[in-house]
Amino acid sequence: MKLKKLVECIVKYLVDKPESILVSEVEGSQTLVVELRVAPEDLGKVIGKEGRTARSIRTLVHAAATKLNKRANLEILE
């Protein structure tokens, strides 16, 4: 639940339509998958130039998950 909140907090400052952010967590056998959906016009802002913003968010999610003794991945869905 903490990772979901973390992703929400980060992404809401990047997009123009924060009300359209949808974050869900899918628990797998080995890892936790955090799925992120934003408005189509905000997708580029979340991914960033050459994927740098998305990579940075994934790094933060990975670091936070490590602190919780879990493995986590961030998937940005269209």
C-alpha cells in the first residue's frame, strides 16, 4: 500500500490531470507489480525524454520496496 501512495504522490506533480491517475498493486508470487494509468495526453510527461522520468520513478519504487524487504516493478499502462 505504501508503494501505491508513493507513485501517486510523485506522478500527481508531473501531470496536468491529477484526477485521472489510477494506481493499483498486483501481488505476485515473487514480486509486487505497481500499475500506473494516466490520461493519454499526460503519458509523455510520465515517461519523459528517452524514458528518463519513468526510469527515475522505477528506481524510487525499487528502493522503497527494498526497504520493505520486497521486490517491486512499476508498469506504465496506456
